[in-house]
Amino acid sequence: MQNLIRALLGGSMLLLTACRPNTQELVQQPQVGDVYVVQFQPPGSPKPQFYLYRVQTVRPETVDLTAARQPVPELPAAPPAPATFSTTTETYTRAEALELLQEQSGDVNHARLVEVLR
């Protein structure tokens, strides 16, 4: 009986994971309140850190992002409270937002968007 329950739960989790859009799809279809998680690792740092950016406004060609006031040491499990973010907004074209998914050549911090929290 326990094996049956484990099998059913495992299958349910696999189905839920398979139904979730991937990070690129979430960036292509932004929603206000999404949090972009950008992993970076400064030279000499033993562990990566994470910058968080909240989607403030979505327009047909652009998105407005606000950065968290400071980086976080761990990948968050859920979007942080809006008060975590600054009031300064940066506008990105949709193409620029997609470029965040790739580490840029010459970037010594190896920054790239690794997760979208929705």
C-alpha cells in the first residue's frame, strides 16, 4: 500500500513539473509580480549569490524591472515581498530580457537568469 501511495505521489509530482513552463517561456510571457532570479559569482567567491528583479510593468515591447535592495545568498523558494525591491525602475526590451538567460561574453561575475518565481 505504501509503495502504491509513493508511486502515485511521485507520478503527480512529475506531472506537475512537466506542466510548468520553462524559464525561457516565463521570460517570453512576463507577468507583473514575476521575480527574475539572476545567479552570479564574483571572482574569488566560493559560492554563487543571487540578484532578484521584480517585473513592475509589462508592455507589448518592454518590461520594467526593479532590483532588490541587496543580493541574497540562497535561491528563494517563493517571490519575496514587494518591499524587498527598490523604487528605481529599469526598462528592458523583450529581447534584452531574453538575453539575461545567457551569460554574456567577458562577464567576470558569470551572471545569468536562472529562475522565474511566479
